[in-house]
Amino acid sequence: MKYEDKVRKEVADWEYKMFKPQGWLEKTSKTIGDRINHLISPKVHSIITTTIRSIVRTALFGAEYTPSRKVQRSLGLESADQEARELFALYQKIAVAEGAGTGAGGIMFSMVDFPALIAIKMKYLFELAHVYGYDSKNFSERVFILMVFQMTFSGPENRARLLNSIKQWHTEKEQWLSEADYSRSMDWESFQTEYRNAIDFRKMLQMVPGIGAFAGAWANYTILEELREFAMNAYRLRRFHDDNAIGCS
């Protein structure tokens, strides 16, 4: 079996798993997460929401996350995937260490972990774009990065919409050349709510005395693993289209 055929099967399996009905564990986690959420003060939630918005806006409109890594347009898919896995291993270690450290420090240190983890994920995604041959200096590429981020931490309905945009990115990106247009269209409230809901159960366990360090490391490990799966497959979908377009030209 050719490598591309193997990857196409992996992508198809990922799509199936993405829309598979929630199992008992996922439903239970959401219920517990909702209960824990009610115990957290509105002020804390407000701080988290403001932080998410600030970091994401920086990623979209600033230069802070632009990596020094060159855009590797000459890599074949198999080589890009291998480099992507090596990149992920590095960032997952960073995230696990950060989660364990802040989790051991209790509630106040765990609050520091929210912006730190988002920043780690953004840096990872920006570097990953360059691995697959896409320049994060282009605004449309930053929008794509944000769509991957959103898709990873969204519910099924929003995931379906975002996946369709990713599959049609060769035409969809044309509408995101202007920063002003994107700012006006962005539903920040929905974005922040879905992201927070997706990680709350795992991250709130980090604040429980006695298990904070373990819970923080576990939470960041699993969250980064989800992001890797979604991000790699999103870029694989783009490479399939772009490589086919080059082959037909």
C-alpha cells in the first residue's frame, strides 16, 4: 500500500470518529464538567474568556507566534508527517511539564496554565503550518490555523461546518484576505464558550488538591494529542488537494 493510500484511510477513520455519537465517558465528563463549572466564580470565568480572546487575537493579527522555522515547501507528505510527529513530541513534552508544574501549585497556579497552554498550542500550530509548506505570515493561513484550533475544541455541528471549510480551503481562503472582514465576522463569544467547554472538565481537575500535578500533566497530554490529530489531518486534506492540483496542471 502506498503511503498516500494509508494516510487517506487514516483521514477517513478520523472523520468517522469525529462524528461518532458520544459514549458514556464523554457524556459523563460533560456532566461533571458542567457541575464543576457552576462552582467556579463568574470572575474566574471572565478572566479565562478575556485571556482566550486576547491570545487568539494576537495569533491572528500579531507576529508573536510566527516561527523562525523555514516554510518547507519541498517536503513530500511522508517526510512532512514524520517531521510533524517530531514537532508534536517536543510540544507535548513542554505542555505536560507545564501542566504538572502549575497543577502542583494549586488553584492560583492553575489559572496561569490557561493562557500558557493556549500559547503552546498556537506556537505548535504555527510551526506545523511551515512543516506542511504553508506560510503563517499570510493572513489567510492564520485563519486556517484558527479554524483547526476551533474544530478541535468544538461540538459536532460546528465541527461539520469547519471541516467543510477546510476541505474547500482552496476557494474559501479567498474571502479571508482582509483582517477587517474577518474581525467583523468572528463570533468571539461562541468560540470562547466552545473552547472552554471542551477542556473544562480536564483542566478543572487540575485545581483539586492532592491530584493537581497528575491531573495537569494528563490534561495537557490529552489536549495536545487531540490537537495533533486534528491539525495533521487538516493539513493532510490540504496537501491531497494541492498535490493533485499540481499534478493536473
